[in-house]
Amino acid sequence: MENSTQFTSFILAGYTDSGHLKYLYFIIIAVLYNSIVFANTVLIVVICMDRRLHEPMYLFLCSLFVNELYGSTALFPALMTHLVSDAHSVSTVYCYLQIFCMYAYGSMEFCNLSAMSYDRYLAICYPLQYNVIMTPKRVCILICVIWLYPFAKSIILVFLTSRLQLCGNVIDKVYCDNYLVVKLACSTLDTTVNNIYGLYSLVLSVAVPLITILFSYIKILTICLKSSIETRQKAFSTCTPHLASLLNFSFGCFLNLIQSRFDRPMRNVPTVLHTILSVYFLMCQPLLNPIVYGVRMAKIRQACKYILPVGKPTP
């Protein structure tokens, strides 16, 4: 076993010298991040201000938009700083904090999407009992679970990682990744608990929500096949944005997993593309959700026209 060292920082080796192109990348990332902040903030404000949107579906959406702000802020400011900097090291405290934020974001995203699918399942399959089941108290409890569980899970994850004796401090990514930090451990025996807990987290944070979503949509599809064309169209219009969001985020997480776990096949991929793929789930998801929900959902479009100045006629 190699001699372990108490490192005070990690080196992010995913950054390469791109010359003057780094300023172009900085501008692109800055525009993207500002668009994410603007779009999600607008929809959060609209949902909070318009009482007609104080329904379970829109409250879950509001929670989703807040999570997009939270997740993108965990990555983009640091990413922009490192793009124009010659130093690509971060303190161990910051690295573990970033791991906590990004893993909590991913878990919350799946939990949120799972709660939204369950809400649509109740609304379409049990319309008469919907208001009795989805009471304000139950919605509040679900939103609290959506946020508190990922936070608690991520705290344990970071604690288990921080206790490891490391024999290196180079992370081959543009941000701190828990799996890559665990790989730096001097002994594989020390990582047994981390691996077991990682499997547990994967099951509860990804598999369980996906099973819930699959169950909900099988039930919705069954009801729609027996219903009128009008009912099918209404169900389709409300479920399409959710499915688009789910598929996009799952695809992004899959790309990130492939990069972290199977690094050899990715070595021939150009550096810029490699970086884009690694941040896809935090780059496209926060921008896609405001677009698909803002454009597809009529109530949100009407509320935007009513509340925002651009939607009001000039006196």
C-alpha cells in the first residue's frame, strides 16, 4: 500500500490549456448560467405570486425550479472561475461541499420527478378523490421529504468519503466527483463501506423513483386507452413535459456515470466534448425544464402574461 498523505487540496485535471478560446467558453457558460437563473427565477416568482397556481402540480414544479437553481449554482460559478484561471486546485473543504451539493441535487431531481408522476397518476386515475388525497398537508410533507432526504443522504456520503486515507489528489474532471475521490483511496478495503452505501443510495435515490414513475405511467396509459380522445389529449399535454424532463435528466446522469466508471472508452473523446458530456445533466436540465413547462403548460403561460410587464398592454 502506498504512503497516504493528508492533502489540503484537490487538482481538477479536467481543465486544459485552451488558449484564447477559454474566454469564448467563459462567455458561453456565463450566458447559459444567466439564462438558467433568469428562467427558473421567473417561473418560481410566477408560481408564488399567482394563487391559481397554488395547486400540488405547480408546487412540485416550483420545488423543481428551486432545485435547478441550487444545482447549477453548485457548478457554474466555480466552472467560470477555473476557465479563466491558471490554477485549477480547490480546497478539500470546498471539494466535499461541491460533492454534497451536486449529489443532493441529483437525488432531489429524481425524487421531485417521482412525486410529480405520482401526482399526475392520482389526478388522471382518481380525479374525484384527488383533492382528498393530495391535501396541502400531504403536499407539504412530500416536498419536505424531497429536500430533507437527499440532504441527509449526501451528508453521510461526504462523511464516509472524507474519512478515507488518500494516496493522490488529482481528479480527472472539471468538478469534484465522489466516485473519483473514493478511487484515490490507498486501500480498497477502506472503501467497502463507501461502496455498500453507494449501492444503497443508488437504489433508494434512482431505482425507487424510477419504479414509481414507471408504475404511475403504466396506470396512466391504461386509463387513457379506455378514455375519450379529449381525455387522452389532456393527459398527453400534462405528461409530455414531465417525460421530456425525466428522459433528459436520465440521459445526462447516464453519460456522467459512463465517464466516471468507464474512463478507458472515453479517452479518445475530444476534451471539450468530454467536458460537455460530464456537465450535461447540470447544463441542459436546468435550462430545459423552464422551457418545456413554461411553453407546454397553458396556466403558466397565462400567469406569465398576467404578472410579467411584457404581458401587459401599454397604456
